Amino acid sequence: MDGIYTGMQKPSEDVYSTVNQTQGKRAGAQQGDPTPPVSAAGKASSYRQPALVLLILCCLLLAAIISLAVYHFKTKEDLEKNTSLSTNYSSLLNQLQDLRSDYSNLNKNHSELQSNYSKLSGSHANLQSNYSWLNETHSELQSNYSRLQKENSALKKNNTELSVKSSILDKYCPLKEGSSKERVCKACPEKWVESNGTCYYFSPDKMDWHSSRASCVSMGADLVIIESDAEQKFLLENDKSKPLLGNAEKNSYWIGLTDAATEGTWLWVDGTPLNDKAKYWHGNEPDDWKRGGDSSGEDCARLAYSTSPANSLKAWFDASCTRQQHRRICETTALINI
């Protein structure tokens, strides 16, 4: 109880002595103490003081209890706060430990990345060197390829020329029969007829005018261009000597004359216009007759041998270039020098 009265004045010992004296008097009265009894007013006055003291003691006790309760709850709250802080501290320690572990792992990864970067840097340098070497090699190969391409083009050109020359050689200088090396050269290819430095081919088969010209070109020639009476007469004589089915009048050959570009303007296949001094139209020819089934008319010329005595050189007729088929006369220059 001494702790309760810390900082407070203890009740005086006089009060306790008064109380004891009062109780002693009360006991003596009960035992027949000859001391006369105290009056009622004095008795009441003697109880008031102890009651007041007790009341004060109770108030002090209550205050002490309240203080203890407040201290207890405050201490408990502080303990809970300390516990929470301790928990947070442990959590922070764990997080710090995790961070240290992550830092260690990151440091290790950084070292590995640094090592890999060094390796890649070395590889890049090697690749760069190899690329430079390959680039130089590619330039050299490109240069060689261009050179070889030019050489190949030249060889192809030479080969083409040799093929043409070989074809011409076989045409004009065929191998002698029974010999693999000896050749017999002629002015014109086999089955061609020579006249005044020109070779003529009288075909046995029939085609339209356009196909006939293409056939002549494929043989290094073209449809015949007639420029004189002598040439017209020579062609008619050969036409006469090659009758079709025994009927000379049915002999008809395409020549290189057409007015397909402009109606009425007749041009030879080399683009030169028809010479008025060397025209050999028969009768009312050309008449551009359209009733033969070709709406475009007759735009190509043919030569036909006729037994008619009247001016036998007049033997040209116009005909449909596509709907009619005739034999053809091809013309090329004769081989003069071997």
C-alpha cells in the first residue's frame, strides 16, 4: 500500500490513535466502565473524520486502479506495436535477403552477359572480316562472270556464224558422194536453178502467200522479185518445164509482189515499188476480185504459164493472199566465190 500513497500524504497517526481510543471507550462502556458515555453529537463528530478518510482512501484507490488500467492498456498497445514492428522488421529482413539474393543473381547474369557480349563481339569481328573477304571475292567473281559472259556471247556469235557458214557450205558445197571429206561446190544449192548470178527455187508444194514467203526466208532467200523481160522469160520457161498434173496451164507460182498495205500500190517484198517498165499483168489484171470469198480482195501476185500466143510474157494475176494456195518461186544470190 506504500506504493499507493507515493506522492501523497499518509493519514496522521493521530487519526488512528483517536479511532483506537474511541473503540477502547466503547469497549469499556460495554464492560461496565464507570466512565460516563459520550453524548450523541460528540459521537457523530467522532465518526465523520474516519469516514472522510476512508472516502479519500477509496478515491485514491480508484484513481490508482484507473491509472494501472490505463498503464496496462498502454503497455499492451505498445507491446502490440512492438510485435507489429518486430513482424515488419522480420519481413523487411526477409525482403532484404531476397533483394540481396536477386542482386547476386543479377550480378551473376550480368557477368555472363558481359562474357557473351565479349564472345559475340569477337564473332562479329570475325564475321566482318569474312564479309569483307567474301565481298572482295564476289567482286572478283562478278568481274570474271562479266568477262566470261562476254566471251560466251562472242563464242555464241562465232558459233552462229560457223553454223551459217556450215549450212551455206553444205548447201553450196555438198560432200562428194562416197567421200566424207571431199566436197563439190556449185553456184546454187541442190534443186535450185542458177541464172545470171541468181538462184531460183521452184517449189513442188502449195501454200498461201504468207506461208510461202516464210518458207523462202527460212532457206535464206525470199519470194522472187522480177526486174526484166529476160528474167520474166526465164521464169516462164522453167514454169513451163514443171507442169502440174500434166497440165501446164495449171502451173501457178507466188511472186514477191503485193498491195496489201495500200490498195493499188504494188510493192515488192524488199519495199521497192513496181516498175512501170517491168509490169507483166495479164489482160485486165489486177482486178481485186472479191467474189472469191475473201472480202479484202486479191492483194498478192502470182505468175502463171499460159499457152495463149498473145504476148506470152503477160502472165501475172492478182489473187487472195490467204484463201488461195499456189507453189512459190524463191530467190537468192548465187555463190560466186568459194
